[in-house]
Amino acid sequence: MSQLEKAFYECLEDAKPAGGFYVSLYERRPFYGGPEEGGWWGSDSVLIAYQAFPSKEAAEAARDAVRLLADGLIEEAKKAWGEHCSRQCDWLDARGLDADYLPETAGPTDYFVTMEDSPGSQESTGDRMYS
């Protein structure tokens, strides 16, 4: 470790080294963009959490474990979205309204896991076209 790195870590005791192997959990948040040309959708990718690992092997093992978590979160999100849609249909039926009465839905939230050189490299904001 260089003198500069030592000085940095002495100044900031919670500092993390640059580079390495990071396992990151992201949430992909869908949005409905508008009705143009039959409707269009997009999504934002938001970093939820990350952890640094000293080796590629350790990071790969952690990534596999976090993928199981992400798979469970995806199933929960699909179920919650389906229940939401069902409640909306019941509400519309009780009032004799067509499905077009309510705004378009964007779909369930999705989750994904990456192994990356720096946390947050997969964050993105979908194009809203009019912003």
C-alpha cells in the first residue's frame, strides 16, 4: 500500500479500495411512457446494495447466492403485480367500466445481479422522450 493510500484510509476509516470484485443487486423499475404508436414502456435500473470481495472466486459464489434472492424477489413482484391487476379488474367490473378507464400499467418490478469492477455501473434511467 502506498503512502497516499495509507493517508487516505487514515483520514476516512470506512473508505473502500478502488476496483476489485463487487457483487451488486439492482432493481429494474418499469414505467409506461405513453400511448404513442401503440404504447411504449421503459425501465430504470437502480442499485439496491453491493458488497466487495477479495477474489473473483469469492465474488462468483456470492453472486450465485444473491441470484437466488433475486429470483425470489422477482416471483414476489410478479405475484404482487398480478394481485394488483386482479383488484383493478374487480373494481372496474363492480362499476361496469372498461379497462381503458384506468391508466396503463407498467408491469412488475424486476431484479438482477451483476459482478462488476465498481458498484453502480449498471444504473440507468430510461428515456422518457419528453423530459
